[in-house]
Amino acid sequence: MNLRATYSISCAAFAALVLAGGLAGCFSEHATVLPPTGQELCSGAQPADVVRIVDFGFSPAQVTVPAGGTVRFVNCSASATQHSSTADGGAWDSNLLPQYTVFERSFATAGSFPYHCTPHPFMKGTVVVQ
């Protein structure tokens, strides 16, 4: 067998191993499903646990989740304006969120939790936990 044939067989064998390894991950019960990105959360149907920050408002302004639930805040503003999700009582602060950045906050107990945007205090919202 000449060198060219040996090289071709080696390349084909390597390609087959790479393909088999890639497919094994597809069928593994350990495959990981990644959460949606901020850009994905800003388009299409809005999940019930997502608050979109669009321009200078929270949408929806009031979101309801069960106790133990998590709310995801995502900056969907078309401009480079940064916003925050900051609890009025100081329980959480997302810091400034650039466009498409996601901040998650879990709520263990029932209640009503008002929040605002630190640089734009006229932006207000409420998380209701049942």
C-alpha cells in the first residue's frame, strides 16, 4: 500500500471517529439543553416568566410567578441604553444590563415586590409571587 492510500484511510478513519463521537452526544441521556439567549428571549412569543426591558419600560409591568419561581429580566432595547432591575426595598439589584443581557431572580415567598430601573427611576414594575 502506498503512502497516499495509507493517508486517505487514516483520514477517513479519523473522520468516522469524529462523526461517531458527535452523534453519541446527540443520543446521550446526558445531553445538555441550553437556556435561550437574551436575543432569543427578546423575539417571538414572550414566556410568562420573562420581563422584557424595551426602550424605557418593563413589559409586562407586572409579572406573576409561583413561590419558588424565577423571573428573567432581559434588556431588549434597540439602543445601547443600559437598564437595571432593582428592588425598591433593596432585595436585589441586577446592576446595569447591556442589550440582550439576562438577569434572573428567584422568589421563595409569596408577596408583591416592586422594582425600578436605577438610572431611569420612572421605569417601574412589580413581581407578584403567589
